[in-house]
Amino acid sequence: MEKATTKLTKKERSWIMYDCGNSAYSMAITTALLPVVYGMFNNGQGMDLGIYNSIASLLVAVLAPILGTIADYKDFKKRFFIFFAALGVVFTGALAVVPDGQWQLLVVFYILTCLGFAGSNIFYDSFLVDVTSDEKMDSVSTKGFAYGYIFSVIPFGISLGVILLLGMDKLIGFQLGFIITALWWGLFTIPMIKNVTQKHYIEREPNPVRMSFSRLKKTFKNIRSYRLVFLFLVAYFLYIDGVDTIIKMCVPYATGTLGLSPDDIYTLLGILMVIQIVAFPCAILYGVLAKKYGTRNMIIVGIVTYIIACTYAFFMNALWNIFVLGVLIGSAQGGIQALSRSYFAKIIPKKNSNEFFGFYNIFGKFAAIIGPGLMWLAVFVGQAAGQSYMNATKMSIFAIVPLFILGLIFFLRLPPEDKIETAEEIS
């Protein structure tokens, strides 16, 4: 009997497979290849990428609650999901055709890939309530991140092999990496499109767009009355800022603080691939431990781990330190993201899942605006005060530590899941 309840259904497997696809983007584009190419195009000033990450996040943050509210209507969710996933896949491939040195065009295409990636995730995350039960949410959510990590190693490993073969200083290897990533992402999107359907929804009304804005206004006005939802979103806004910032800025930070050569950067990318492998069992482990010790407690463990990792990052002075830092980050990254998603899914009304996940994403994306922006500002101010680029970059890690600490303080006010009261459905 236990075996039957834990076995993944076809919908759950298809949902997880999308994570296997878009995690390749998260790894290759957001974290590894794009920052290196941007540094090639912009004279090694990779920390400037932080401000463009913030612009991309701002666009998603503005659109998220609006699109999420409209998508709560029957048959809308998948249409939005397909549009944004296609946007991300197409422009990830388009990164390969940006001429050498055209960093402005590279940034425009990158922002569009971010919009596609984050936009599709609004609807992907909200599909969690359609594919599984409350009892299996922690398990399914963590498996999504876990398998996403391990599967992303394959296209990233192929890309690294191509880059090594063609030469680290040759742009063509990175361009082929962009194409490989786009194809991988697109392939693993197909099962999600074929097998996952919207189970919870609101029946269509006349003037659905106008009615969506009306419902959005009502929810936004009253969201503070959903005490657990509001408190969680405030905590999430703070601690996920650090998580997303580290994902996006770890390569520029490492290269800026250690002054890595092209050969060292290849080693750094190899270490990042190892981190993905480490993150796989750790994400699964978070799901197992959440079942035994509670989702809330494991999220707390993840936040504390990130505080320790940021402190360690400041003292890095050799390439091998990046591996230790990566293991720390990898041990918590998937777990904290997956359990945050499943904890939130348990406290929201199911038929309004898109609308609430729109708020979930707007809080997450506005946080992602602040983190990279703060690190960029710290470097700018440091250099203006006479510090070297390397020292200013090293100090910038402390710009995000307070956000983890404040997020932890707010999260400690939330109850364990066995005492959760789900918000009432919005009429």
C-alpha cells in the first residue's frame, strides 16, 4: 500500500520533467555560460550583470500577479505556460547569434530569456496543486528540483566539453552551449504540455481580463487578512532574495574576488557542474527530512546554511574555496526552493492557485531585483571610495546577508505545517 501511494503518477513525472529541462537554463545561462560571455563582451566587468538581472526581474514582478489572476480561468493556465516557455527557449537559442562584442544586444536577449524562464515558472509552480495531493507536495516538489539538478548536468557537461575542445577563449563554444541548452529545455517541455492539465480553476466570466483585474485588486487589498500567506510572503521575499542573487551572481563574484584566468574559469565551470551533482541527493534529502522533522524546520536549516555560506564566501582566497562554498550552497539550494513552494501551496486556496502563485512570484522577483542591485551598488560605492574592483566585489557579499537574517526572523513566526490553516477560497 505504501508503495502505491509514493509511486509517481504520469502527471507528476511530466511535471518533474519540465524542471529537468528548465534547470539546464538556470545552470548554463543564468549561473555559468552567460556571465562568462558577458565578461568577454564587457572587458571583464561581470558584476554589471547584476543591474540587468534586476531589470529582468522587475518585468516579471510587474506581470506576475496580472497574468496569474487571468490564468485562474479554465484553460488559460497552459496557454500562458506554453507562451512563456517558448519565449525562453527561442531567445536562449538566439543568444548564439549575438555578434562578438555586442553586449547591449546580448543583454536584451538575456532579459527576454529571463522573462520566458520566470514567466513559465509562475504557471509551472501553480500546476503543483493540479498534479499532486497535499500529502505528496513536499516529495514531488523536492523531486522536481533534485532531478532538475542532476539532469541539467548532461547538457551543461556537453557544453563544457565543446568549450574545452574549441578553446576557452573562443566564443563559438559558448554559442553552441546556448543552442544545446535551448534544445534540451524545449525537449523536456513536451511531456508537460501533453500530460498536465488544469484541475483547479475558476469558470470563465464575461470580460475575463477586466474581472481578473477586479479580483486582483480585491486580493491585493485583502491579502493582509490572509495572515499566514502574507507573513510567509514577507519572509520569502527576504530570504529568497539571497538565494536568487547567489544563483545569478556567483560566477561574477568568484571571478571578481579571485581574479581568475581563462583556464581558472574553466575549472570554475567544472566545479559548478559538480555542485549540481551534490545538489541532487541533498534536495531529495530535504524532502525526506521534511517528512520526519517538518517542512518549516528544514526551510530554517536552509536559511541558516546560506548565512554560513555567505560568511565563508568573504574569506575565499583560492580556487578550491569555491568547491567548499559550492557544496554549502548545493546542499541547501534545491531544498529551500522546493519546500518553500510546497509550504506555500499548502496554505493557499486551490482554485486561486495561479493568482496566489502570481503574488508568490512577484515577491520572489522583486526580491531578485534588490539582491543583484545591492551587490552592484556595493561594488560601485566601494570603487568610488578608492577600493580595487577585487576588494569591492569581496565586500559586496555582505549586502545580502541581512536579508537572510530578516527572512529568518519573519519565518520563525510561521507555524509548522500540522497547524496550518488554509486560506478560504476567493469568490
